[in-house]
Amino acid sequence: RRKNYIQERKEHINAAFRGYGAAVQIIAVSLFMVIFPLCGLWIDSRIGTGLLFAGIGLVLGFYTTISQLIQISKNETRFIEGKENDDDTNTNSDKPDGDE
């Protein structure tokens, strides 16, 4: 009985830390959307190219941010699906792949 409580407590703590980790990743990745255009503006001010590099920085920042957010989402989904598969008692491991 005490063991179940401790195990549940560990799972809750792990889930909390996993959530905090994902939040920190998302915040860090979102900075790319700001940093790339600012670097582009700085280059534009030095070279005098209008907003060329700022636009390139905006596109690169947007692409980088979206691709990293998709990757974070995939990793979290794989983790959740893995946890659900661990909890399943009825697995179809005796069925070969592709055969029905």
C-alpha cells in the first residue's frame, strides 16, 4: 500500500518535471523567431540593404521555430504513447506485422 503511494508520487513528480522541461524548450525555441529577424536588421543597418536580411531572418526564424515545435510535439506524443503501451495488458505481440 505504501509502495503504491510512493510510486504514484514519483510518477506525478516526473510528469511535472517533464512539463516544465517542455515549457522551457518551447520558450527557448520561440526566441529564434525574435533573434533571427533582429540579426537580419543589424546586418541590414550595417550593409544598407533595406529589410532584405530582416525578411530572410524572419523566414528562417519562423521555419526554425515551427520545425522545432513539431519535433517537441512528436517527442511528447511518442513518450505518451509509450506510457500507454506500457500500461496495456493486452498487447498484440503475437501477430506478425502486415499479416491479418
